Amino acid sequence: MRKILFGVIITLIVLFTFKYCGDKREDKIVLQENSALIQQQINNVGKLIVTEGHFSEVFNYKSSKDIFGDLLSVEKKALVVVNAEVTIAFDLSKIEFEIDEVNKTLTILSIPEEEIKINPDLEYYDVQADYFNPFEAKDYNDIKNTVKATLLRKIEASDLKKNAKNRLISELSKFYILTNSLGWTLQYNETPIFNYESLKGIKL
């Protein structure tokens, strides 16, 4: 009787051990599958053009030069019409992140800064210059640099950057939806993201 009881106990222990090990192996497989899915989602995100804008401006360019001391001043001027295409992009392939399988956490460590590109098309009208003060390559470079600096200030004051961030948050929300559906936690640096509103509040 004792042998039978002892055999039953041993059998139960063996079965329990196999079941426990099997459950742990199944959990590990699920974790690996989940982390692979998250990794694939991140890898699928390429360069994201978040917003585009168009600016039209008219500039009056003037430059004077003194010759023969202060006896004579010669001036050159031009009317410059600018049509510029502006794009603001985030290269999310450069996003830095960590996947913690044990704690089921996806941590976004850093998001690349936005890339602002200005492509101005400049047309010159009513160009006037003196023999002693002609238009040179330097003048055209100065005009182009001044135009870009002016447009950059206008971009900062416009809604383009705000719209760009909104598009970025919309893209990042895909990570939140995925991790939340898998029972994982998304966090930015050390701040957990519990809903879409907290995602909108992250400081880039």
C-alpha cells in the first residue's frame, strides 16, 4: 500500500513539474512573439514627412557702397519674389528604444529632432546696379541666406511645427495601441504612457 501511495505521489510530482515547465516555456514563447511584433512595428516606421507648407514673399534688396572716400555712394537694388516649399520631417528610423521582455515594457529613449527643409525659388525683377557696384555671386548668396533666415522665423511663428508634432504623436500612438493590446507598458524615458493625452504631453 505504501509503495502504491509513494508511486502516486511521485507521479503527481512529475506531472506537476512537466506542466509548470511547459507553462513557463509557453509564457516565454508568447513574450518572444510579442517583443518580435513590437520590434517589427518599430522597424516598419521609416522617415515620416509630417507636414508641408508654402510661403510666398517679396523682398526689396538694397546695397550701397562708398567710393572715392565719402564723395560718392553707388547703390544696387533688386525686387526679389520668393516662392518656397517647406517640409518638416522626423526620421523615426533613428528612434532609440529598449524592449524589456521580463517587465513587458517598451521604453522610447529618444526621438530625433525635426528636420526643417526650405527650398526657395527666387525670381529677380528690376535689378539695378552701377558699374562701380555690380551684382556679384556674393550678393545672390546673401539674398538667399537672408530669405532662408526670414522664412525660418516665419515657420517658428506659424502652426507648421505644432502640426508636425501632432502628426508625430499620431504616429507614436501606434506603439501605444500595440503595447496596450498586448498587455505591455509604453514609456518615454522614465514616464509611463497610460493614455493618448499623456502621449501628447511628452517633451521632445
